[in-house]
Amino acid sequence: MRSARELAATNRHHGPDASEMQGGAAAGNGAHAAHEDTLLDLSDGLPLSAKAGVSLREPKTLDAHTDLRRERQEALRRGPTVEPDTDGDQFQDHPAHDPPPGPRGRGFFGRRPLRMVAVVLLVSLVAAFGIPLWHYLESYEATDNAQIDGHIDLVSSRIDGTVVHVYAENNQTVRAGELLIAIDPRDYEVAVETMRANLAQAEAQVKAAQADYETALSKLHASEATSAKAQRDAARYEELLKEDVASRVQYEEYLRVAQVAGATVGADRATVTSAHNTIASRKAAVQAAKAALDQGLLNLSYTRIYAPAGGIVGKKTVELGQRIQPGQTLMAVVETEDIWVTANFKETQLANVRRGQHVTIHVDTFGRDYRGYVENLPGASGDRFSLLPPENATGNYVKVVQRLPVRIQFEPGQDPEHLLHPGMSVEPTVWLR
């Protein structure tokens, strides 16, 4: 059925050319125009019963209203349409019917109630998950600039010699005190025997000096006795000289003997003192000989090089028959008992990091987590220990966020098989709360 707008357009298109519509059909056109006006009044989307002068009981009015609503719904889906003219093959543009206006005065959420529900759900989700997530992100500090560190003991020789045995190879596990290298000991054995002979000679010289001392002391005692007798004789002859019983010649002879005896006592006393000093010197020579023997024994013990600690051998450079020198590095032993993590945190991450805080250590090699704690904080940033530290007081200055090495210790008992080794990359997470 053709719509009211089509009927009106057809009537206006054919009106000037149809002469029969100018006279007797005027009444019909008037009735058609009245019907068109009735239908156009229905285009505002209100119920027909709301329009004055329109009866819902007229079948034609109901059919026209139904067709009009159907066309309007299709026009809303299609957008602007082009409809052909009924009498000619020309096309006319008809804009799509405007959608019926919704209820007014209800606002944004009144027209879109689902939007209100979506906003409420979004706010609830943010409150339920966003705030706990924010607190969680603020509860830890993590970095991937970290690695496992440990003691690497360098094994070197303390003497020169020729290597006669090598008992360890690279990547071999050794125990503390296990024999690693043997040097030819024959030269040092000969040196030890010589030093033992020197010690025996020094001890013999001490005994000889003690004997000389005893002899000198005995001679002193004899000279003292002789001197005492000579002094008494000289005094007696002096009295006899006064009484004219003895001659002056006799007196002077006894006086000379007394003076010689006194001088002999002084010489013997000096000999005793010298003998005593000789004993002390000989004893010092004995101590030196003993020290030389001890050093010889140490050098002999240095011909056998032992592992300083338990660990894994690496960087082995010594070979059988090699001539080595004192201080030459022969191999290294990586300790597996005492290991820790060096985490280079940015300075902006250390505001709340404290000693003793718990740490989760993720080891990339095994993909598992280990427990640890912050052992200590650094005394300076890493660049201060570099070979050429920066001089910010000269030249152009560019601010760079510094990193500070934090030492993290593993809790004991987590690595009984010693699978963790220095140099492994880890990702520590320090829990601030």
C-alpha cells in the first residue's frame, strides 16, 4: 500500500497535467488531502487515539498507520533512501524518517540505564582490585641487576721448583686440605739437612763457650787467691820494714808480686765476662740455626700444595714438569659453602630497604625461588670503587641514577647439593612490609 507522502507527491506531480481532476474530481482530491493530513499527523510517533478527530475504528487509518511505522523502521535501518516515481522512471530522494523522540527530562543516565550500571561496576572493580594492587606494588623492591657471588681462592706457589704431580683438573670438586699439586722436594730436603747440621754445630759451639767460661771462672778464682796472698805478704813485709827486720828490697819485691797478682785478677775477670758473652752469642746462633731449619722445613712443606677450602677447581694453568715461581697463580678454587647475592639496586629504590628484611631470590638457571635476607647495605655506590671514579666538579655534569650493591644472604639448608655457583643471574625481591 502506498504511503501518504507518496500519494501527496503523486497528486502534486500529476495535478497540472490531468484536466479531469480540475472539475468533478475536486471533491475527491479534497477528501484525499484530508486523509493525507490525517496520516501526516501520525508521523510524530504518538498514538492515534491522542489525535483529535481520528478514530481507531477506521480500517484504512489503521492500515496506513501500520505501514507508516514499518516504513519508518526500515528507513531508520537503511538511512536516506531513493524511491522511484510511480508515473515516470525518475527517482526522488526521500530522507529517512526521524526516530521518535524519547522521553524528555530524564538526563544522561535516564536515557542510558546500562551506562550507570557499567560505571558502578567499574568503580567497584577499581575499589576491589586497584587499591590492593597498589598496596602490593608498594610492598617490595625488585631488580634484575643481580648475581650470585662467592669466594674464589687463588692457589699459588710460595717457592720455586718443578711440578712433579698435578692431582686436580678443571671443574673437579675438592675438599678442604686435599692435595692439589706436588713440587720436586729433593732440593729442599738437602737444604733441611744442611740446616740441621748448622744447628748441631751451633749447639756444640754453645757447649764449648760454656766450657771456656768455666775455665775462665776457675782461673779467676785462682788469681784472686794468689792476689790475696800477695797482698798479705806485702803488708807483713811493710811492718817488718818498719821494725828494721826486713830489708827494703824484700819489701819492694813482695809489693811488686802483690800488684801483679791484682792485675792478673782483673784480667781474669775480663776473660770470664768475655766467655759469658760468648755463651750468649753461641746461644743466639743456635736460635738462628733453629729458625733456618724451621724455614727449611716450611719450604719443604710448600712442595705439596693443598686446597685452601672446599669447592670446585677452575682456571687451572699448571702442567706437569712446569717450572714455577713464588706467587705464580696455578689454579682457583670456587667455594660452594659460603655464597651470597649482590643486588645492584637503584638509589631511588633503597629508601625503605633495611637490614634483616626478607628477600625472595629467583634463580634463572633453575626457575625456582630461594629464601634470603638483607645482610648489609653498601658504604658507597659502585662507581666510587671503579678504577677511574667520576669527577663531577669538572666539565659538564649529567645526572645519572647510581646503583648501590646490596648484599643478600641465603638462608641455610636450601642448597645441600651445592647447585648454586657464583655468577648465576638472579632476580631478588626485597619485601618492605
